[in-house]
Amino acid sequence: MSVKWGRLPEVPLITVRFPGQKYGQEKEKEKEKIKEKEKDSKEKEKDKKTVNGHTFSSIPIVGPISCTHCLKPFTNKDAYTCANCSAFVHKGCRESLASCAKVKMKVRHL
């Protein structure tokens, strides 16, 4: 029996890439961002409260604004505004504010 020694035929190399640690970290960061956005939107929905026809939601303070009920300026992040009549009130003043005029008008027209 004789053995021939020689070159093997050229075979193309196939490269296979597996997602590395960097790719996995980027996906995790994206998932965390989505979860944070969902959490923020749930908190905003939770902050919305209807009192005396007003639909209040919390807002950031921009500029010198005074409370519609007590006329005191806002010092902290406790400002709320009505989606119907645009009244600005403190968190504690929401219960004391008179009924929403815009809601009363809508009810009368119906």
C-alpha cells in the first residue's frame, strides 16, 4: 500500500459570529430604558386625579406661577394642573378648589 503525500485542496473558511458581551449589554440597556418609560407613564397615570370635575396631573414648575386657590407661589415639585380649565394648584389645594367651570359648561350643553 502506498501513501501519497501532497497538498489538500483549498477549502473556503466559514466564519461564524456569536453575539458577544457588548451586543448583549446593548440589548439589556434597551430593555431597561423601555421598562423605565413604562414605569414613568404608569406613575403619571397614577398622579392623575379627578376632584370636583377637575382632572389634575402633576407638572414641573416653569417660571413664577401662583396657586389658583391659595395664591401662594410654588416652591417644590407639588404643582398640579387641570386638563379642562388649566387651573394650577398645590397638591393640598386640589380638594379645596371649587368645581371645574369647563365641566359644568359641557354638562349644560348636553
